[in-house]
Amino acid sequence: MSLTLRTALGCTEAVIDDDGGLKRFYLIADILKTDLDVAFTDKEDDFDAINWNFSFGKHLLTLCYSIYNGVSLFPTRLNEASRRANEAVVELANVLEGKLMSIDMRKTA
């Protein structure tokens, strides 16, 4: 797992785990809910992708699972995302990366 930032969607997308499966997606969703007190406001589950929207501060973000791209995080408004929403993605992705690394290290110890 390594955090990758990209802008192909017209906003900042943080790929949290490009090999992540559904189990990893639900682990990240649980970290958001439990540790960061996030409430998911809209959940869209499709055949090959899951998109769950939530507020982080004043920003609307999306946690995404795709069978093609793994687990990522991006502003829900994509091309219309503000600079601060893009910064929020990076900030939150770094927090999640730290928490995931801690969990992974406990599993291997």
C-alpha cells in the first residue's frame, strides 16, 4: 500500500490502496466512521464500484472502491471542487495512510 495522488478526474484523487479489495474499503470506511466521526450521507453500490459520500469539515468527499483502481478518495464535486476540498482530500488521505500502516504493522507483528 502506498498513497498516490493524481488529477485525471479534474480534481485531486488520493489512491489509498490500488490493490485494495472490498475488505480494505470497509476497513477504511470503519476508520472514517469510528475514529474520525464521519457519517456517510449517500451510498451508491454498483457491480464494479462503490461510492460513499460524506462531509469532512466543510467539504463533501467520496470514498470509492473500484475493482479496477482499488480504494480512493476524492471531492464529490470532481471538476467543480475547490482548492480547499482538494487539500482536504490530501490531508485526510495522509491520516488514513498512517492509521492503515499502524493496523498493518500490528497484523505482521
